[in-house]
Amino acid sequence: MLTESQRDPKCFWDKKARVFPKFSPGEDTYEAQVLGKVMSCGVHFEGASVLDVGSGSGMYTLRIAKMAKCVTAVDISSEMLKILKNDAAGLGISNITYVNMDFLDFTPEKSYDIVWCSMSPAVGSEAGQEKLLSLPSATVVFTSAFEPMRSDILEGLFKYYNIQSTFLNGVGRMKNTLQEKLIPFKTIPLVGQWNVLFSFEDIKYSILGTLENFNVEVDHKHLDGYLKQFENENGQYLEKTNYKLEIIIWQNY
């Protein structure tokens, strides 16, 4: 049975936008550290034209736009792009072009110096990865998980509802494709934990969206009681997610 994210990805990600991580300033953030690692491998954004595939709410887009000549942000979710536009306006950033479209339907009108693709479902399929490889004369920065990720909150709920989710090893598939095509690449491992605080309303909204994506009929009384164990002394709810990711960098020709 198809999940909602497979049946109607635009609707799914539009709903997710309310609780999706957003741009955060500062140089001690996860995004700043990732960009630092990428730039230390010789990827230079200054004066570059950049395509951001599956930009989401713009956590990376806005940082890149501060350095780049121009950025094209492609995302299937109009709600995600609305957040990005608002944040860009607040920061005085005006060099971003917004494209509300599935990446598979996107036809570039120009070539790009750099293609940025971080944790994007847009290239989860074989067709998506092949399209990424077909973009001419670009340095591609691709990030995906090489092990399943699930938060501590979701772990218990998946067991309770007996949800068996499939894991697509985007890193493994991309590496295999690059090796088959004899395209050299660099890799950077990213291992750690994301810790995010929510209000009760937002954590419940987020969890409901995930469970309903798997066509689960949610027991709200059970869910409310279950979530209480994650409440801190300030009435906030901490969600911890362990991640094992890998950045792959290569040059398209």
C-alpha cells in the first residue's frame, strides 16, 4: 500500500512545512558545520550559480545565497517555498529564484556551477538520481542516509502500531551508480544526533503526520499519554534522532 508521501508528495510536504526545521543563524549550527566540511573539500560557492534540489524551507539555501551569485530553489511544496521566501525577504536576500515543481519535471534553462541536494526525496528514485547525474558541467553535492533514521519518540510508536517502514539506501545506490559510470567522487561521513524542542501542539502535529502517512488510525488518548514521557520541566517536548549520513561530491561533465 502506498503511503501519502508516495501518493501525493506535494500534499504531504505542504503539511510537514508547519513543523519542518527552518533556517537558523550562527556558525555553530549543524548546517553551518556541514557547509564548512563541504567547502574544505574544495567546493566554492562565492560567485557561483547554484541549483538547490529539494530546498525545503531553506536551511541551506539562505546560507548558500549569501555567498553565491544566484540560487535556484526547486521544491514540490509551495508551503516550504513560502517559508523560504519570507525568511529571504527578512534577511534582505534577493538572488534566489523559486521553482515550485517536482524535480523530475524541472527543465533547467541554464547550466549551474554547483548542484546542492541534501536529504531530498526528490532524488530518492533511480530516475531522480539519473537526472541529477545528467545536469551538465556541475559540481554535485549529494547528502543522504546510509542507515535508517527514526527519532526516539517515533521508535516506540512504530512498535506500538507495528509499522514496518522500508529504507532506501540513497548513499549506496548513488555510490554504485558513480562507480559504474567511472565517475570519481569524494565522501564525508556525518554521524551524530539531532535534538529538537517542540510545543505539545507541534510535536503531536508532527507525529500525527508521520503516523497518518502510514495509514494508521491513531489512538489519540494513547498518543497524548505516550508523549508525556518526553516533556521537560519547561513544558517542551524533546525529540532525539540519531543520524548516519554521508556527503558525496563529484563533477558532472
